[in-house]
Amino acid sequence: MSKRLRLWNTATVKAMRISHSTLGLALGALLYLVCISGSVAVFYEDFERWEQPAIPEYQAYDDQSLSQAVDNHLQQLEAPPQTLYVVLPTETLPRIHLASLDEADTSTEWYVNQSGDLVAQPHAPWQEMVTNLHNHLLLPETLGLIITGSLGAALCALIISGFLAHPSLIKDLFRFRKHRSSRLRQLDLHNRLAVWGLPFHLMMGVTGAFFGLVGVLAASGAWLWYDNDRDALIADIYGPDIETVDAGGTINYDRALQQLSQIEPDATPIYLIIQNIGTDQQLLEVAATLPQRLVFSEIYRFHPDGTPLGNQGLADGPGGRQVAYSVYRLHFGHFGGIWTKLIYLVMGIGLSLICATGINVWLIRAPRATWLAPLWSGFVYAVPGSLGVAASGSLLGGSPILVFCSSLIMLTALFGWIRFSALSRRWTIGILAAVTAAIPATHLLSFSGTEFPLAVIVINLSFAGMSLALILLALRGFRPARGETANLAVLDNHQTS
Amino acid sequence: MLIGCLTAIAISMVLLYAGSTPDESDRLLTLTGLGALTASLILWWTTYGPEFGSVYWLISTALLAWALTFLVPLRNTKTSAKVAKTEQRAERADSATHSPAQAELPHHRRTWRRVGLSLLGGPLALIASALICLAAARWLPFDTSARWIIATFCLPLVWAVQLIQVSGNTPRRALVTAGIFSTLGLVGITL
């Protein structure tokens, strides 16, 4: 005991364990939902391509095609917008699309081909549903954001209480009692995943809370320090806008991009912002990523004739500004290419497993929880299953939100019943395999005759591979580990009594 | 360079793994492992810069540790017979104390009551935390925007601590603590 840090005295450990189980039970299901959807949402750009595989893809563009695209987009609008975005092709999303907001905040977006002609409007309902599920749990945006932000803070609380509830942290760093009782196995799985993933998961908690609660604190900060002027607060944090005069005429994109390559040769432009287009106060801003930097972008400003007007200071301004602007890439793993996304997927699945096993540990020792254990088990399997059903349903023209919600209820009931009836888990895995296999099959059916880009083929193959792995798992069956038979016996006893 | 970075982490993981056996932990090996882990961070920084390097280092440490824990069956062979016996005894005791039949119903009812109280007390703790963060940030020797950013990033952590208070204490003590913090925050802001 004397070897242990004073941090871990008996009273602290007891209080932390109570807090950990209370918070875990209160919020485990919502956290699980956010973690699973977040793991999938990391690939949102790839799924955008998957849902619209026929959009022309290219990396090269020139001044003429950009001007043509902007002109064509403006023709679709009743009045020139205050701000027009031209999202440039990147390695992960090699397409150009234009977006603008009108006075009523209605968004108009178009994909364009290499000549600048409008091709189609973005339409990726499943990907949007998954992103919205992660961002605001499909609730009204403000309320949902506050709830998910709160879940981020709750995740931090669970991490801190879990850490302080673990006195033998160093001794147990690699302990996994695979062949022991079900409770010990689940407990070890929970603890080992959590201890090693702690810094990453804490980072996710803090950044997630930042997204959700930034609105609340912006309102409070504006009230406290800026006479309730929220725009002044935002301008102070992210840098103020600038105004140009006598800046009419045609925009010289080519010159601006050439100037940028001279000012910052390592910068990679990702989108253009055209302010007050068609007026004397036009301003061209080029957002560009910088190598080895987590800031979402630096924004370089240009006169319409291509003369540089300075940068916003997002990458070289005050430290706080740089930190605030780095949160997005850090949270969503959008840096370093596909490998970073894959690793974020693994870490996200790890966090989802921590949520699932945490509640499992509590349920194994819960008295008279005959209905809760199958319900939780059903929910854990139903969430990925419902996302899969929603993907197929969306490809067939259904509403992904409706399909997801209804299939979540049905699959939870079905998987829960399978567990409650003490049927083999291979049925659950078999159904999940069928759901996963249906996704690429529906995709091929929906887009037959389309020439798919490599990324889309890889996504379909990944789904097929996952389905095959699940089939093999179902065929191999599950050998109940020591203690699992005992749990089933307890379940039986509960049922008979 | 990536191979070098990963090898450095792998070496430190093996040292930590060897130093943390279930029967007795070897402090020297553990410390060497931690030292090697720190050295590998510097290697990641020099290769990928401090920002990407830190994230990659964190992630690869976790992934390698998970791989060692769940894929390498070394633990069983290392465990001595004495330790195995102790573990089995502990497991029997664990099964006896943690089986549903032995679990106390009132204890679990208390847990659910706490869950309800935490859901009610959480928003109050949020208000208290926001007030504290804004009040504390006000006294920092930085410009206003920096103060706001510090308050924003501290909020989840301060709220997390408050949530632990709310969910881990008796309702009365939790409410009193949240009340005290809210008052302190309000006083700090109005001063």
C-alpha cells in the first residue's frame, strides 16, 4: 500500500468507482451511439464519393474553368450571394463543388466538371445522417450539440474517475484474463482498452465538448466581455474580416494562386471564398493547409486582381487562435491521409467497446436484470446493424433517418430476444453479416453501369470483406468461456423465478 | 523513418510489458520502458513535427499496447503456479461476491437513484463550471480572446470534476458543492 501513490486511498477509490458506474450507466448508451457513428463519420468524404460515384473526379483545374463554374453557379441564383465558396479537389475528395448561402440561409451547392459546367447537386443522405447522428444525435441542432458536447465532458469525467478508481494501474498494464470468468474478461478488456487509450480518448472528450459547448460559452463570453456582441468575440478569436474598396472586375484566380505559391510554397489550397461577388468590395480568400500543421487552414487574402492582402493569422497568429482552429482536424482525424483515418476508426471502435464492456461488467453482477442485459446486448449489436440497414435503405431511396430509427428499435428487440432466449450468438452475427453483405449488393444494383473510382470499389470490397469475416465468425461459433455458462444459468434462474 | 518511430515504441512497450508482470513489477524495467517511450516521442516529433508527431505517438502507443495485451499469450506462460493459484482463489471469491445472486438489491436501487440525480445535477454542475471558468479566466494576464479560449478548453475538465462530485457523493453533499461553486463563480464574475 505504501508503494501506491497517495492519490489512490480507499475512500477516493470507492467514491470514484461509485461515480464511474453511475455516470457510465446514465450515459453509456448515448456515448456508445456517438462513438460508433463518430468512427464511421471519420470517412465522411469517402462516403460522399460512394453515395455519388458518377460525379467526375479530377485534380487539375485552371482559371478559366473556375470562372466558368462561378458564372454557371451565379446563374442558378436569384441574387449574388454575399459569400461564395469554391471547394477545390483534394486527394480524399477529388471533386470541385460550389456552395453559397442566400439571405434566408438556404444553401445552394453544385458539383462541377473539369470544364466548369454544373453537373449535380451534392446528395449523400446516409453520410449526412451518420454525421448528424454523431454531431447532434439527430435532434434539433442547438439542443443536440449541447447534449453531445455534454457527453464529451461526461467522457472526461468517466476517464478521470476510471483512472482514479484503478489503484493497481502499473501492475495491471497488460493484464488480460481471457480464460477466466466472463466478468473478469470483460473487466480486463474494459480496463486495458481504457488505460492505453486514455490520452486519445481524453483528447476526443475535450475536443467534442468544445464543439458542443462553444456556443454556450460564446454567448457567455460575449455577454461578459463584449457587450453581448458575439461577432466581436468571434472576430477577436479568429481574426477580423477586412474590407476592400474599388475592387470590381473579373477575379484573377490564376494570379492569386501563383502569388500564394510564392508566399507559401508548401501551402495546398483547399477552398476559395469570394466575398461580395460582383460588387466594388470583392475579396478573394484562399484557404490552404500547411504541412505538419493541425490548423484547419490558413486563409490568404487577395484583391480580385490577384494582389496579396495578407493572411488571417490562423496558423501564425496568437496561440489560442491556432489551438481553437486545430480542434476540427484533431477530433475527426483529417490529417495525414487514409492511414490516420483508419487508425481513428480503430481507436473509435476501441472507445465503443469500452462503453459496451463497462455496462456489461455492471450487468453481470446486477440482480434481477433479466430484461436489461438482453436489451443492452441487443442495442450494442443493433447500432452498427441499423447503420448498415440505413445505408442500403438510403441507396434504395428511403429516408435514412427513418430507416435507421425503425431498424434500431426492431434489431434491438430481435437481438435482445436472441440473447434472452439463450440462442447462440451466431444468429446475431449471421444477421449482421447479411446486413453488411446487402450494402455493396444494393450499391452495385443502384449504380449498375457506372464506372466507379478506386475509393468506391475499396469501400464496397471492405463491406464485402466485413460480411465474409462475420460469416466465418458465425460459422466458427462461440465457445462459452468459463463463467459464461454460469451467467446463462443465472439468466435461466431469473426467467423461471 | 516511420519504421524507426514504431520500433522505438515497440521496444519501450516490450520493456514495460516485461516490467509489469502480475506477480511482481520490476521498477527498473518499467522506468526504462517509460524513458524509452519518452525518447520515442522525440523521434516522432523530429519526423512528423510536434503536432502530428504527438498524435501519432499517442495512437501508436495505444495500438501496440493493445496488440501486446490481447494478441500475445505471454502472460499465461510467465505467471507462476503460485500466482495462478492466487488468481483462481481470487476468481472464486470474485464469483461469490459479484454474482447476481449475491448482489444486494438496495445497493443497485441506490445506483439507479444516483443515475437519476446525476442527470438532474449535471446541468447545475455545468452552470457552476461555466461560471467558475469564466470568473477564473477573467483574472488571467492575457488578452480577452486568449482568456475566452482558455475558459472554453477548461470547461469540460472542470465540469468533469463537478460531475464526479455530483455522481460520486451523497445528493446533499453534491448539491452543496455545486451551490458553493456556483456562488463562487458568480462572485468572481461580478467583482
